[in-house]
Amino acid sequence: MALQTIPRHISAEEYLQGELLSDIKHQLIDGEVYAMAGASENHNLLAGNIFSELKNHLKGTPCRTFMADMKVRVAEDFFYPDVMVVCAEDNEDEYYKKSPVIIVEVLSKTTRKFDQTRKRIRCQTIPTLQEYVLIEQDKGEIQVFSRSQNWQSSYYYLGDSITFHSLGITISVEDIYYQVNNEDVLAFSEQKTVLP
């Protein structure tokens, strides 16, 4: 989702109170508020697919999967991850979490740079975070940054499966891209129907 700045330096408490009253979601970064724009169909499908896969695989565990409307707090910053999983007790506030194990962002042209750099670097300071996942919506590519690999990234493509070691689960890239309409998904589907 695109970010638009509203130039005004505010505290975390002011931000949280404002979010309770606002019809528009905002992120708080370095005391500045950024309005979030809507998301595309592919963005919604990808976020929904990874949310469903994680939630289904984690059923019966203490882990909880959140999507889009739950904030993550990183020091005095607040972000709205597309999807995140929290496994520890994290009940300080019902509107944000501080101890995610995994954060997932679906990339768009307007948020790619921010999600890949500034947001990722800040989120990697969260002590509980084990994996930071970036999903491309315009091609079939997923990048996973893992704490166990010193935050080096691994890439996954259609036909691959991703093992989220922190949760002990494996999900196919194809399932994450279910019903998504982009050139890579169409080419992969055509290839599958041609091959015996």
C-alpha cells in the first residue's frame, strides 16, 4: 500500500489515539505520520493466501496470525504489516503487537523501496523476529530474510516450497500465488498443462 506523508511530528500516544478515530490507516515513522493508500487485487490475493496458509498450518498451536489491520510496534514506530505471526504472549495492547516471529510484506511499486530497506532494517531489530518475507505481486518471486542466516536473504520461485524454520512449516510458492494474475503465474500454469 502506498504511503503519503502528513507533515506533523507526534508522539506514539497521540498516534495511537488518532488511529482509533481515523477511517484511514497510518504508519508512524520517526514521529511522522504516513497515510496508507488502498491495495490492488493481486496484493489482496497474495496477502490473503499467505495469511490462510500460515493460519491453517498453525491451527492448534499458540501462534496467532494477523492480517493488515494489526500494527507492529518497533520502539516508537508503528507499521501495518500485510501479515504477521505472533507466538509469544503479547497482550500489552489490543491494537498492536511487539513480538512477531514472522512479518510478511507484499511489494508494490510505491512501497518496494521502503519495505525492502527502512522498514526491514527496523523490523529486524525486534528480538523475536525470525523471518522477514517480501512477496512480489508483479512476478512470481519471494524473498525471505532469516535471522538464522544473519539476515541474508533467500529467493523462492513458482515450483519451489518455502520452509519457515521458526514455525516448522513448509508452504509452496504456487499456493501463495493461487489465483494471482501476473505473467510469471500465467507462464507457470501454461507450462504445467503442457508437461505430462
